[in-house]
Amino acid sequence: MENFQFWDFRFIDFVDVFLVAILLYYIYKLVKGTVAINIFIGILVIYFVWRLTDYLNMQMLHRIFDGFMKVGIIALIVVFQPEIRKFLLMVGSTNLGGKRRIFKSFNFLKSDIETTTDIDAILSACVSMGASKTGALIVIERNNNLDFLMNTGDETDIAVSQPIIESIFFKNSPLHDGAIIIENNVVKATRVILPVSNEKTIPERFGLRHRAGIGITEKTDAIVLAVSEETGQLSYIKNGEFMMFKDMEELSEKIKKDLV
């Protein structure tokens, strides 16, 4: 009788499975909430069908899927170019020297994590600035480290509060031009210059402020709040896409969920 090998599970096998789980988690996190999630699911379905046809020895169908899998990597690079860029930036910009960031990288292991950023204070400031038609561009850092943008503006260390944000973007303030970057309830930089999106589908009514907000969310996983100087309208930008919320409580819950 052959030995039963099910329990022959080495420590390195556990590490292998664990690392694959982390990789799949971050891939899912990058494509979640975008049209790419449907493509990602479609690729998984094709992969499992490819393996199933091989297992069932369905040679003709397997050859079709096998040919697709061999050239599919080129198609994946084209289709997932923005997501691949974000993933590489996430890996390259992770600050391994900070303990907080290390544990933040593994926050999927915890179910009771809450963001430390005072989102309600930020939204209250945005509503107030919108009423006075004061333009604002607020970038909230998530997993991707945004330190590479620091030299384009002024580095600061100011705790987030409604009066602070409103005073920064006050029209006569020397700090109002450009964006601010917030991390862990701290304004870490002001007057930051963001990369501008060249996407042709952006409505003409949105100016450089909104294009900059789209640009940084296309290149990183940051989220952006933009207040229009012309209309006072508040826009929430994530993954290069606009989202409009009339209910500030709903928007607050959305942002808090995105930051976890």
C-alpha cells in the first residue's frame, strides 16, 4: 500500500502558499473597483479551463487554450499596464525602515483596523471651501509611498484639522497653490506638483487641478479630494476615475473603507 502523502507538507511549502496569497491579495487590491477586475476574473476562468482540459485530456480544446496562454502574457502587459505600474511602484516605494508601514502592508490579517486619518475633518473643510469656491487638491496616501513628490513642494508636519486645511488653501495663503499630501492624519507636504493626466476622455469642464488628481491616482493607489474653484463641487478620485457623492456621510464611509 502506497504511503499517504497528504501530510507531507514542508515549512517551505507554507511560505510558498503564504507568499502567493499575498501576491494575489495585492493584485486584487489593485484592480478592485475598476473595469480591470472583470478582465482579471476572466483570466482566472481561462486558466482553470486550460488546466481542466489538460487534466481531462481534451487535446483539441487544450491546444487552443494553450496557444492563448503562451501569447497571453503580451496581452496582459498591454491590458494591465496601469496596474502593473502601480504594483511595481508599490514594491519599489515601500519603506521597509518604518515599522508602521510594515504592519500596514499586512493589514489584511486584521479585521478591526481603522484609519487614523480624520476624514470627517477633511470633508468638513472641503464642504466649507466648496461653499466659498476655494479650490483645493488633497492627496491621501495609502500603500504607495509618495515621498518622491516631496521635493516638488514644501515638507511639513502638521496634524490634520478643519481650520488647518482651510488656512492652507485660503486664496491669500502662500501655501494654497498645488496639492497637499496627507498620511496618518498628518499633512506631510504642501504646494506639491502632481503629474497631470493626458487622458482625452476627461470632460473639458475639469481643469488642471482635476487632471492632476487623476494623474496621481493613475500612477499610484492614492486617493484624491478635489474642490473646484469655479463651481465649488467636490470630486472624489480613485484609480483615475471620478466619483460624485451628495451624501457626505456616505463619502466618509467610502474613504474610510478605502484607507483600510
